[in-house]
Amino acid sequence: MNTRTSRSWAIVGVVGKSKSDDPTLLADAKAVGEAIAIDGQAILTGGHHQWREESVKHYALLGAYKEAKNRCVRLIGVLPKNISTRLNPAFEIFKMHTNDNPQDNVRWLYVHTQLENKDRDAITGRVADVLIALAGEKGTSREIAAALIAGRPIVFFKSLLSLRNGVVAELENQNPNVKFSQQPLEATCAKEAVSMALRAIEHGTSSQRLNGCYPSKNAEFEAALRTMEFPPYVPAIRSK
């Protein structure tokens, strides 16, 4: 895996159901977001912290965002058109929206892709250094398959049995040369999931690119990631 010396923190993607009435699942998503923020890493989802919905992505962002009361927090969202155009203010063209206010404990980067979910899923899967997958449906399987094809590790958080068949099917559709791991990473609590994810990429974070979807925007995306550093630079302290 290629390393980035300019970035000391990892991008941890969190994927799962877009609509859920399962309070345990949503609580797990929030706990994962909290654990990522506490560890000093960036959380990436397909949502926006200001767009409320009963989804894994929103609750994961909420968990991270609430930690900004105590520490610096990084949020990344790769947004589909149906969220971007319903925000206030709305985003109706491709845009990378960042917050680098030096007085703010939160740095964010929202990529307003203007894509439908099924097309956006591939970007969400590839851009993260590692994915933590909670229970989900077809879109979650697409994100995981894209991540596996890009060489990203996956941690399944109480979700392996429900997702395995869908991911295998997506791999066959997207790239049949990539096989599902015989020894997938499984976690039973949020802290364990984050710890396993960070161990899986401890030799370096990936070179981030938009992977062909917006080739002219790669440099802009790299520059946007740099706005998420907090001056003065303080190395993140890993939680145990």
C-alpha cells in the first residue's frame, strides 16, 4: 500500500444501512464514529452531519461530531445528489466543500458528487484507507466490493453473515478476479472494530484519488484533504 508522508491520520470509512429502525444498529454506528474521533482519525461516510436521517452514515458522523467538544475532529462525506441538493444551502454542481476555520474544532470535507447512490458507492469504497462495515443492503455491498478491488481492508462489525453473499455477488459483477477473503476481519464492539481497522493499515495510509470518476479533480481533492490538518500539528495518540 502506498504511503502518504503528508498525512498522519487515517481515513476510516463507515458503511451500512441508509434507512433503519434498529436502535442497536444506529447506536453501534454512533459508537464507531465516537471511537474514530477519539483516536484522532478522520471518519468518512456517504452522508453529511447536517442532514438528519435514520442511517448508519448519519449516526456515525453524529458520534464523531459530538466529540468536537473535547478534541479536534475530522469528517469526510462523499455525497450523492439526493443529499447535496436538499441541504441548506443546496449544492447543485460538483463541489468540494471544506471547513478550515482555525477557531473550530471540526474540519470537514464534503464531496458533492452529483451522482446517484449506485454510482457514488464506488467512490465511497475506494477513497477510504479502510472500511468498517455494519449491517447493510445492496449499496453497502457495492461499497465493500469497490474497497476490496482497490486493495482496502474491511472490518465487519456484527455484519459478516448478512453481507458476505452480497459482497461476493458484487465482486463477481465488478471484478471476478478479486475474491472474498477466507479470513475476514470481524469485530464485536465499536472500539475493537476501530482498533482492528487501524492495525490493518498500520504500515501507511493510501494515496487518495477519485479513482477515475473525476480525474480532473484529483489535485483539488488532495488539496482539500490538507485543509483538515490542525495547527499546530500534534500527533494523534492511539487509544488502546
